[in-house]
Amino acid sequence: MRRAMAEAEVGDDVFGDDPTVNRLQERAAELLGFEAALFFPSGTQSNLAALMTHCARGDEVILGQEAHTYRYEAGGAAVLGSIQPQPLANRPDGTLDLAEVEAAIKPDDAHFARTRLLALENTIGGRVIGPAYLEQALALAARRGLATHLDGARIFNAAVKLGLSARELCRGFDSVSVCLSKGLGAPAGTVLVASREFVARARRARKILGGAMRQAGVLAAAGLYALAHNVERLAEDHANAERLAAGLAGLPGLEVEPPQTNMVFVRVPAERVQALAAHLERAGIRVLPGARMRLVTHLDVDRAGVERAIGAFASFFAP
């Protein structure tokens, strides 16, 4: 990947003439089944640009309480887009209750924000949302005149888990944001895929948000390499997550949630969180301390690393 970045042919993407960025955008659009794509520095910015393109000031987006676009993107839709979020509780499987979604759609009345968009996420907290639910959600949105956006930061994890193509899981959405870092291993970068007309408008939003870059082909080359070489290998991350969960499940004091993809959630007694984090740090394992700790496997974590992590947890919780 670094060799591909060093050898990347570059231009000026602000003017749309970086050949490597253009190849990445064409490849992403083709792979995911859309007319066009736009390269962003980050998934947060890609999601925000999509919401700003779908919604005008004072419009509303319906999304989950656990959605990255709601919980982990610093309130950008409200702060920068003047978009009202209408969060709903995610069910245990990560989905939204579609009856609650429909009930949340505001009537056409001057007292209310205009409900314009339904935003979903796949995977969400490591949980996979299958095509049957997606079809039902898309049908509801179409019936009620809502646009749809998918935060597909980890859509390839979902596709690999389900044995489907990412294109199948994206079908029917008006826009999809797909991260090239995380499990795919690029150092940065996200692609937003949609219609040509939508991408043209999202380009303006990207400029407003400061995301237009010059010789961005250096980063786009990493994304092209990731799409070519690092999608199928996500199955290794899923297997490593299963091994990590199995190794931790028998330890006293830990409650381990069975993983679906590459995320293992572990509940730790609150009074032991900080001591555990310090113990793991001494063992060369850095975690974000919390009573519900998220452990993520990726291409830089091999089976030996998983076994080392299990051993470090075991030595802390040993009787």
C-alpha cells in the first residue's frame, strides 16, 4: 500500500483532475452500484456532507440513538448543517423499529421541522443489518417521501459476514458513505457514492467543510489498494474476534457479548476498569477504558496479538 501511495500519479482534485482520485471514485461507484462517487478525508465529513446535501436548514433526519452520525460526530449536523436530528432507540439487533420511524415523521405543519431523511448504519456497533430489513426500511421511506442515507463505514464487514456483495446491501439507498480506513487498512479516506447530480451538490458541501484537497491521489492510491486487496481478508478479522471473545468468555468478572463481525464488547466491573487499563498498558495493550469496553480486530492485529491480549486479560482476572 505504501508503495502504491509513493508511486501514485497525482493532479489537483480541487479541479477534479487528480487521475488517481478519479480512478478511485469510478471504482467505488462501479463496485457499489452508483453513478458517481466523491472522495473525502474522513467518514465524519462524508456523512455530514451527505446530510447537508439531503437536508436544508431546519429539515430533520431520523436516525438511531447509537448511530455514529448522531452520537460520535460532535453534533455536526445540527452545528454546521442546521439539521434537526430525531433519534430513536436502536433495538438489540441494531435496527430501528419501523413503526416508530413512521410515527416520528412530522406532519406538514409550520410548527414542525420537515422530516426529509432516514439515515441507517451497517454495521452498527459490529452488528450486521440484513437485506430483508433494509428493503422494508427503504420501502417505508419511499412510501413517505423520505430520502435515505446509509453510513456504510463498515459495509464490507457486513457483506463478508452475510456472504453478499456490498452492492446488494447498498441497493436502493440514495447515498452511501464507505470508509477505506478501519478494517480496509488505508491511512485515511472515505468515498460517498450517489447519483451524479447528488455528488455534484455534495462537492460544494465538501468545499464548505474544508474537505477539498489538492494532490489527494497519494491517499486515493491507498484506497484503491484497499479495495483490491483487503476486502476478502476481513473474514480473518471476524475469526480473530471470535477467538478473542471465546478466550475472554471464561474469565471471572467479565461479561462478553458474542461478536458478529470484528468488534468484541466486554463488560468490566466499574471499580476495576482503570486498574485493568493500566495492567493492559504495561503489557503493551492500549484500550479505551470503560465499563463496556470495545475491542476491535483489524489487519494490524494477527492471531498472535489476539492470544497475547487474552493472556493479559487472564493474568489480571486470575484468582
